[in-house]
Amino acid sequence: MKLGTRLLAAAFSLAIVAAPASAQLSGLPAYNYAPAAAGVTISGMFGRGLNDASGKANSAGGMLTYGADMFWVGAGASYFDFDVAKTVSFGGNVGVNLPLGPDLPVKVAIVAGAAYSSKNSVKALTIPAGVTLAINVPSPSLTVVPWISPGIRYLRADPGTGTWSSTTKFGGSGGLSIGLPMGVGFDVAVDYTNISGGSPFVVGAGLHYTFKTGGSM
């Protein structure tokens, strides 16, 4: 392997393990909430690392999510670090809503996800899992839902040597989802992983559209 390729692989490995691996799709916050309306949701998000530990990298990605009253499942991809790594991450998530009662404005869900990326023999796998608490704020014309999702992040990576290493860290994400009656919505989110020597902090903003099938989540 040429020196330039090695340096690129090392930089890419450092980036995905130290920072964007904290997110469900590389460079994006772990979006552990599905829109309140049941149906199929198409969403897109732009992400940015804010501190040195996050690499201050720009990313963009999209998800396709199917949701029902008791669960949701989604899959998507992101393009991470436009300037250096220039790689694609693939992943998905699943959430199961706990039966708290149909009229309560509070939703609690058990969530888990996974994301995988590979470039120049450098590979990384991220598995976030936790609990999401969402509150439906009363509004006559909008769906306004702030949410928070603390949990753990299992990180596993091969820097190109053929040897995998892994670690488990505490982390969390949170955000705000705003939906209009016709299905269009706006999302913002933040993501944090507690890593010794530098904890990455990532933010994201995007849009979604839900093809509603009735019911609520």
C-alpha cells in the first residue's frame, strides 16, 4: 500500500471511529425517532461536526422509514466527509413503542440501529442502542415533537491491518421534529458520544415527507 493511501486510510479510520461512528449513519446524528404519523417517510439530512473530535466534517444522507402504531423500521445511506474520506455509510434502525396508552402525549421506545462503512481496506461498524422519550406538544396546526435518546454505542473498526478492535461508549442524541398536516416536516438533531480524549459533537438538519396510512405513532 502506498504511503498516500496509508495516510488516507489512517485519517479515514480515525474519523469514523473517533467521531462520525457516534452517529447511526456516518457524520449524521443517530435519528432515533420516527415521525408521529404512521406510514412511509422519506427523509434527508445534512450533518456537521462542531468540534475537533468530530473532525468538523460535512455529511449528507437519507432514510426510508416505515412506521406503524407499535414500531418503525428504517434504512438509508450517508455520504461522509466531502473533503477527505469521501465515503458512503449504509445503515438502518428499528424502534418498538412501549404500550403506555393511546391518549398519552408521551411516547417511549426501545431503539437499536447499525451502520457500516468501508474504504481502502478500512472498515467500521457502529451499533447504537437505547431508549427514546418523545413528547407530542399540543398544537392546533402542527405536530411538534421534542425527543431525547440516551444509550450506548458499540464501535468496531479495522484500520486496514486485518485486525478488528472494538469499544462500547455511552452516548445519546436528541432533536425536534415539526410536521405539517400535508405530510411535510422539518427535523433538527444533535449527537454526542463520550470518548476519552475527545467527545465528538455532531448536529444535523433536514426535511421529511410522510405518506400517511392512518393511525399515530
